[in-house]
Amino acid sequence: MTHYNTSFDQDIHIISESLNSSDIMIGQEESTLLGLKIALAVLLSIITLATLLSNVFVIITIVMTRKLHTPANYLIGSLAFTDLLVSILVMPISIAYTVTHTWTFGQIVCDIWLLSDITCCTASILHLCVIALDRYWAITDALEYTKHRTARRAAVMILVVWIISICISIPPLFWRQAKAHEELTVCTINTDQISYTIYSTCGAFYIPTVLLILLYGKIYIAARSRILKPPSIYGKRFTTAQLITGSTGSSFCSINANVHMEHPHTSETPVCINHIKIKLADSIIERKRLSAAREKKATKTLGIILGAFIVCWLPFFVVSLVLPICRDACWFDPLLFDFFTWLGYLNSLINPVIYTVFNEDFKKAFQKLIRLNNAS
């Protein structure tokens, strides 16, 4: 009897130690999980803050720098404003939802957040399209397009971008209203509407991506032909008056031209005109060289923007299109989907960084503003 009691006590002791060990392990796992959640929240907060500040700097740079007050830069400024809205309206709430995986903000906030998310992210993508379209028109039909490249035209293009974006984001609100009274634990688009999934993903990503690739291909070909074409003034005829007034040595040669008019047999004027031709040729060659360099840089910048856009958004939209179609036949890790979502948001940070690093005009204006702030 004593033997059995002793054995029983030992079993109780072992079970008790096992339970205590399990409690300790569970506590350690919970602490580790909490630490990971805090680290994730800090990382996403840093990305959000960097997105906000970088886009604010681009907007301020455009507003404060008169040289950047052009229709093309107004489009870039509008893109920065759109990405700024992403960092204010979308990313902060997404941090809480990504970290906790539980929606606690109610139906109304869910609807507003989804509307803001789809609208702003779509508008950011479509801005890249209108910037590429503006660039394409400017490089392929420079003389004619310059006449129509106005602030008003840029405003119309921006308005069209926002109208299309709203048309893509509004439909889910109509079938979400039927569930307004229910308690929410998740806030997502109803993927049962396959037609909307195809409509939204094509309108927000696939069609703009095809358009961007086509436009960039044409821009690259046009820019390359300009870069490879050797500068020359041959084939362009200039009058004597144009040669005289268009040269850096115009004051000296104008005097010689007047002398020639009074004394037609003087030999100085032909020498002067030859001098003007040489100067004018050098001037034209230099302008073409600088123009080719600008075209090369602008094309490179656009290419980097296109590459960054595809890398950031392609995984998200592939998953967003495939999962609702294959339904139960497919399984996808929610954590990986969160990663793809934030990779898409990261594009709103990359856009202003690319412009400030690779666009020489923005870079100089930005550095000038920094110097002014430091001086004050």
C-alpha cells in the first residue's frame, strides 16, 4: 500500500512538473510572439513615416522651386500627393490590422478604409500611366505637344485618374451595406464577386501595366534614336540675320555686317559669317548633347519607376486574382499575403525616392531647400 502511494505521489509530481514546464513554454512563446508583433509594428511605422515625409518633401520642393512649375512636374506632384494619402489614410490602420489580424474598428471605418485603400493605390498606379503618357507625347511629338502641354491639360489628366480610381473602388460598398449590422472580425473585400475581382484587378493593375510597358518601349526607342543620332546643323538653312543675331559673337559681327552694307566690297563679312556658323554649330551641338543626356536620364528614371512598380505590385495582384478564382483548391499563407500587401504600399515610398535621387532637377532643388533650411 505504501509502495502504491509513493508511486502515485511520484506520478503527481511528474505531472505537476510537466504542467509547469508547459506553462513556462507557453509563456515564453507568448513573450516571443509579443516581441515579434512589437518589432513588426515598429518596422511598419517607420515605413509609413518615411513614406509620409518623402512625399511631403517632393510636394514642398515642387511648390517652392519655380523651375519645377511645369505641367510634367504637376503630374509628379499629384503622384506624391496620392502616395501621401496612402501613408495617411491607409497605412496606419493597416499596421494595426496586420499586427493583430483582428478588425476592431467597426463596419463604417472598414468601408472607409477599403475605399481609401483601393482608390488611393489605384490612383497611384494610374498616375504612373499618365506620367508615361505625357512623356511619350513629349518625346515623340515635341513641337506639336509643347503647344498643348499646359497646366489645364495636366489637371484634366489628374481628374480622369481619380474618376477611374473611384469607379473601381465604389462597387464593393453596395454589397457590403447588407452586412452593416453584423459584428466584424475581418475587413476584406467580398471575394465571392468574381466579376468584380477581374474588373478591379484588370482596371487597377493589369491594363495599366500593359500600357506602361508599351509606352516605355516606345519612349525607349524614341529616346535611343535621339541619343544615337549625331548632332548636326546640316540640312537646316539659316538666313544671315538669324546667323548674326543667334551667335555669341553677335555684337562684333553685327558691326561687320553694317560695315559690309556700307562698303559692299569689304572682305570681313564673309569671315564673320563663317565665324558665326562655327559658333552656332557649336551651340547647337552642345544643346543637342545636353538634350540627349536629359532624355537618357529621364528614360532611365522612368524605367526604374516601371521596374519598381512591377516588383512591388505584381505579387499582390497575382494572388488577388488567382485565389478568388481557384477558391478551396488553393491555399495561401496569410502572412505572405500581408507581406505582398505591404510590398505594394512600399511603392508609395519608392516613387518619391526615385525622383529625388535620379531626377537631376529635383535633386538640385531638394538640396537647395535643405541648404536654405540649414542656413536658417
